[in-house]
Amino acid sequence: MHRMTMSHQCRYFLFLCLFALHSCNDRMQGCVDKQRVMGVLRQMEKFLKGQEIRFTEGLRIMKSKLTSLQNSVSKFPQADQSSSASSCPDLEAPAHGRKFGSKYLVGHEVHFMCFPGYELVGPGTRMCQENGSWSGISAVCKVYTDGSLCASNPCLNGGTCVEGVSKYKCTCLHNWSGNHCQHQTQTAPPEWSIVDDPAFSRKPRCAKVDRAQHCSCDAGFHMSGTSDSSICQDVNECEVYKADGSGLLCAHTCVNIPGSYRCACPSGYKVLADGRSCEDVDECLAQQHNCSHRTTCVNTGGGFQCVNPECPRSHANISYVKTSPLQCERNPCPMDSRSCPLAPKTISYHYLSLPSNLRTPATLFRMATAAAPGRPSPDSLRFGIAGGGDARGLFVMQRLDRQTGELILVLPLVGPQELSVDVDMTEYSDRIFQAKHLARVHVLVSPHEF
């Protein structure tokens, strides 16, 4: 049987109604019964209501699918901006220098520094501008020329000073040696021998071979004097090694002993198995501290500190509560407060112990986000250094990946000193601010390079 469409059904019911009315108007007898007409009209009404419900449901489904499609499109990763006007061309590190930063999008910065012996000429930082170009001009690294290395006449006893790249060398006359031509080559006891202390002098071992007497000294001793009155005197290895220019024999202090030497470390450090290197003693881990239960022990180079950071004081409807010894969380904000949601949601405290002259660049601290159960992750994060102060020019904050930022030390620090840097991480969802987190990093620099 042929199935009528919606249009055909409407026309059929309409034809029945018109026919019934026309018959009743033209002929009073034999017209369609009134009850039958009303039945047809009620069927027509039910039919239209059914079609209206189906049409409304169809529209609802279409709207729902359209909304889902829009949400899906909005979450697509942005197209590669490196080829659009919102990026800048690649930058190369200067010769004899390094570059920090690998993002070339608008608003991102790239930093430069030179190797030892060179100085930076030009801006140390360049930013990608909205017109697709870098701010400033290209920086170069030039040989450091602040005065001649030989101007102070470092070579003694007629030695000739020859300059090199960030160093010099002395060419000595005959019978003179050493980095500064300070040692005279002769049979007399050298200046690194100990002659006044009997503990550092010994008689040589002598034997006659073919009517000739041959004498020798133990290892670590040097023979001096005439063939008739020779004596073995201790060699001060600490001074010999220093004069030879080979570097440090010990990481900290060299102690000469008869026939040998030993290395010593400063208080709070221990000598390692190699006999020359020093390692910090972790008093906190070894329970060698006197911190109370209300404070936290923080290990430092050669010692420790007992810390108990306090949460910021309440102001303008903003207050914090301490949730752990080294973290504070903001209390819920009043509904009518505008400034409270902009304040850091969490404040964490971190303590880093560093040696002096740490080789840079060095990654000190990483900051990341993780979504709580049932809560979607932010689709955008921004990392930065809050304020200036001690951190100006010493640190940079850059993105490691989509969820992580890292704090990098770009200049060596000389101890002892303490400085702080505030690092913030801001969360966004659909470009709308969600929350800010603050990390206060305290850097404790040791006076030693180990």
C-alpha cells in the first residue's frame, strides 16, 4: 500500500473537512453528520500535534549536535603560528655565546649571554613583536679587552709575558721556573721544602757501589746539601702542585704531612672516597639538627636552617590558611569581592642550596599543574617571575612543555648570600582567568664551590 507523506495526509484531511462543509451548505439533506466532521477535525488536530512534537525534537537534536561540534572545534590545537604573522623568524646564538628561549611567538623573549673571556655588545634580551619582528638589534660577543693582562708585569726575574685569550703565560730565563718565574733552579733546597722542622727531615739511605757512595730519599722527600752532608727534606706537595699550575690538589685545603699530604674540608663537609673532593653533610637527613617540631629543617652548604614561613596577613577580604609546613591556601572568597579571586590561590615555599659559581645556565626549579579529580585541566598556562628585586637579570622563567615551566639561573652566584625570587603560574580556560599559584623560592648560596 502506498504510504502517504505528511503533505498528502494534510491535504486528505483538509479535503474531507471542505467536502463536509460544502455539502451541508448546499444541501441540508444528506449532509455529512456533524459528529463525523468533528471527529475528522480532532484527528487532524492530533496529527498536527504529533508532527509538531517530531519537528521540535528534530530541532533540539540538531541544536545539540551543533553545540557539540562548536565545542569540539574550539578545542582543536591552534594552527602552527610559526608561519603566520604572529611569530618571528628564528634567532641564532651569537658566536662565542649562548641563547636561551625556543619560542618565537608574539610576546615571547629570547636571552643571550657570552662565554668566559667575552663580553656582550648589544641587547641581552629581545622580544617578538606583533609585527613579526624582534625588538632591538643583534648582539655579538667580543673578546673582553678591559686592560692588558700583562700590564701589571706578572712575570718576575726577567721573564717575558705573552698574552692569550683571557690568559697569559710567562717565558722564563735560564735557571728560573714557575708560573711567574719565581723559582730558581739550583741545588739549594727549593722554597717548597721544609727545613726548620725536624719531623720533616730524615737521613738518606746510602750505600757504596764500586767504591762510590750513592744516597737516596724516601718518596715524598727531596735530597739537599753537599755529597758529604746530604739530608732528606720533606717535599711540600701542596706548594709544588700550586706552583706547577696544574690546578687545585684539594677541593678545599691541602695539609702537608711528612712524605705526603692530605686534604681537609670546611666544617659541615666531609672528604669523599677520592681523598680530595668535599661533600656537604645533610644535617637534616642525618638528624644532626636542633630544629623544633614547629619548624622545618632545611639543609644548606655546610650547615642547616630551621624555617617556619608564615602565610600573608589578611587584607581586603583576602586571607590564607596554612595547609602544610611549607604551603598556604587562600580561604574561599566572598561573592561580592573582585580582588580576592585575583590573589594567588596557593603560596608554596621552597629552599634551594647552591654552591658558589655554579655553572650556568642551570635549571633550579620546575612548576607544573595537575587537574584535581573531576576538574578539567586548564587549556592554557602562563609562567613568569613576579616583580624584580633580587631576581632581576639573574633568572629567567621559560616553558618546558604544555604543563610545566622552569626557573633557570643564567649568571653564576658568589656566596655566602641569600636571595629570593617569586615565580607565578596563571591558569586560563577558554582565555578566561581561572586561578594563580605563587612559589617563593629562597636560594641559599654557599661560600664554597662544592
